[in-house]
Amino acid sequence: MKFTVIEYSITLNSPLHIASGLEAPGYADRIVLRDKGNMPYIPGSSLKGALRAAVTRLGRTLSVPECGGAECSNPKCLLCRLFGSVKSPGLLRFGDARIATGTAEEPFDPAWFSVRNGVQICRQRRIAREGLLYNLEYADVPSDQVFTGHISGWVGDDNLLDMDLPPTVWALLCGLRLVDKLGGNRSRGAGSVRIEATKILLNGEAVGTGALGSIGLSPDLIEGYAYALQEEVAA
Ligand SMILES: [Zn+2]
């Protein structure tokens, strides 16, 4: 096992709505999650859910045995090991992603929030529900402001083929690249994001950026990692 830390940045390509569950009468019917300094942030749980879905899709493409969901009985299941199951919490910890600025000296910019009208649509009848015009708040952060966070955990490194990265870490990095939406109202274009791994530490040692640049790009690499992952999760 190697203690793995993946540092990443998230850039918003469109406004993001991660609901706080709160309303602000007269301003918005649903407001976004914000921290004590009134800054929008992305909770680790949001990224965890999106990354799990992305790694699931990746696993299918690579013919890695699928997770059986709540009934999963494969003790080596990649998804259950990393993200948890009803039986165990999972190896990875997801920190919240925050914007680097916004200190006491440099307070947040209120323009980073916007409120837009929405109409609640009845999905079956495809018509607007009567009286259900609502105001939804978004975090509307300019693209030069990035959210940064990290994922960490003791991740298995059955690196049978002596690849640049443990196959599990490679799968996580590919998964991060596949995540392109976060939060709510995604079907209407909200929450479009670009995620980049900025640093990888394995037992405290940084993995070269050359390894980051080539991730997922070479067909040979994909084939090798797919084989390694299939071996790793074979029950
Ligand atoms: Zn599973």
C-alpha cells in the first residue's frame, strides 16, 4: 500500500449549483453551499459521487469486472475498495475544494453569485407546472479562479507490470479527466467543469508531471493499465 495524495484544480465553465438546502426569501428560493467566509465551495462528497460514476464508466470500457452495487460480493472490487460499500467506508478521503483567494485581506467578490429564474417542468407532461417559477442561486466564479482540493488514502499498488503509476491511481486520474459536470441543474447546462490533477504524491514522493501528461493518451498505456486492473480485481 502507498499513501496516495492527488491534488487537483476545478475550473468552472458554467455556473455551478450545489444546493445548501437553504432558502433566502426575497432573494432566491434555493441558495448554494458556502463556507463561513461566504465563499462558494465544492464539498468532497460531490466530487466523490461524480468520480465514482466516472470510474464505473471507465471500468466498463476497460472490461474490468463490474461492481455489484449494494450486493457486491467481490472483495477486490475496485469501486467498493476505493469509494466504499455498505460493508466498508472505502480507502479514499475527499477534502472539500475551495477557492484560494478570499482571505480576510482579500474578501470574496459578491459578483461570484448570481440568481436565475427557473421554471419547474413536469417531466411526464413536458409542461411548466403552474405557479412554479423559482429563483435559483449559482456560484458564478470566473475561470481565472480555481477551486483546489485533494483526494488521499492508502491505495493498493499491485503494480504487476511496473507501470509509471499504480493502476488504481491511474484509474482515478482518468476518472478525474472524465468528470465534466458537478452539482444540480446539469441537464440545463449548469455545473460544467474541467478538472486537472496538479500533483500526485506516492508515499510523499511527487510523481513527475511527464506521467501526468501521458495519462490515458497512448493506446499501449491504456491496454497495459486495463490488463493490470483486470488482474487486480479478479476475484
Ligand atoms: Zn463493488
